[in-house]
Amino acid sequence: MKKLLAIIPFLTAATCLAQSDIERQASSAASLIEQAQKADNDSLRSIYAAQAVETFEAAITQDDAMTVAFGDIKPISVLATVDNKLRIFSWGIQNSEGKYSYYGFVQAKSQDGETVTTRLVDKKDETPRPGETEMEAANWYGAIYYEMVQLGGKKSNIYALAGWDGGDLFINRKVLEQIRVKDNGTVYFGGYFTDEHKRTCERLIFEFTERAVMCLRFDKRLKMFVADHMTIPPEYNGNPKFRGPDGSFDGYMYQKGNWIYVPDLDFKGSRF
């Protein structure tokens, strides 16, 4: 017993050192992202962005990485389930023309309990109809996720994701996405959504003027995602550069595998 007690401090110290190294690498990746965001030209941005991806991947694929919480490592968004079976890291870098490129990783537990780390590759600009296309990690819509909600019960492998896409100098976007973890730990994105025009799609993409702010959040009381209803004044002939909130709210509720559109929610003064 004495030998065992003597060994424990060394194991604890080794674990702490490993975690410290992982955190340092993650911090280095965050610094590289910040350098990319502040770089003078797109060539430098690309170099720093690539280095950040490699550095962050080296950090999160170490043996003890799943024991590290990765709390506040801005500008990297970190979302994780309570049981740590799914973690999503995402960030974005704006180029000289105002457009964003997005980067990220998914870590998920396979059915065998193995942690599978998958790089996310932003391909939305190369996808003709991204709202209507089921996507995988190598063909990702690309956004900074800020909220994740498990769907269909505690044993479910399906989650909802709300994200922000900076679009360009004139337009911002919000996206309501669904991610499913396969038995082997890989993931794919897409669900059965119905939008306000009764069209079916794989994900909801809300496009609006850069000058507006759109709320898209999960309301625990209503058990649905709630969003500002966005409209374009008639005089602007459907130009999304002028779309903004009109003061009303819509809901998107997950029911038996389908996302149902719920118009004209009444909050009675309560909001998110």
C-alpha cells in the first residue's frame, strides 16, 4: 500500500504536466488565430491559419486531451456535452474582402468508447445549395457555433447547433444545424427542417443585413429554438442586405426527427 501511495503523486504530477502542455499548445493555436485575424494581407492570414489548425490538432489529439476542459481560449469557440461524448471547436478568420473562412474540429466517442477527432473543412462556397445539402466533416457548412442542444433524450446521438457566419461586408448569417454522431465516431450534418415558406431543407440559414442583430437561442421553457423574425421592407425589393428583425418571433421545434416551424410566438415580455 505504501508503494502505491508513493506512486500516486508521480502519476498526478505527470497528468498535470500533460494537461499543462496541452493547454499551452491550445493557447499557441489561439495566438496564431489572432495573428491571422490581424495580418496585413491574405497570404499571411493563410499561413497563420494553417499553422493554427496544425497546432490545435496536435493539442487535442494527445492522450490526456479529453481531460482538459478548454474553457476560455478565445477566439476558439468550445462546445461540449456534459458527459464529454461530443466536443466541437470552431473559429473564423476574415479576409481582406470581408469574407470569412471557418475552421474547426469535432471530437466524438465511438460506440466502442474510442475518441475520434475529425477536422472540419469549410466548403460552403463550393456547395451550390448548402441549405439543401447533407454535409460531412470534409464538406462542412462553416460557422462559429455558440450553442449545442441534445435532441431526443439523454441516450440520443443527435444534437442541434446554432452558429454565426459573418458572411461578407454587407450580410451576416445565423445557421440552425443538426449533427449526428455515427457508431464509429464520425459525424455528419443535416436534418429534416421546414422553413417559414414551408420548404424542406437540411439546415436553416438566416441571412440579414450586417447592421442588424439576430437572436437564435434555445428556450428551455418552450423546448424549441426561438429566433427573431426577419423581413425586408417592400421598398428594397427582396434585397437581403436590408433584411432585419421586425419585432416578432418564430420557433423551430424538434419532433420525432423533424423540425417544425412555429410562427408568431408570444413571449409576453420574456426573451431567451
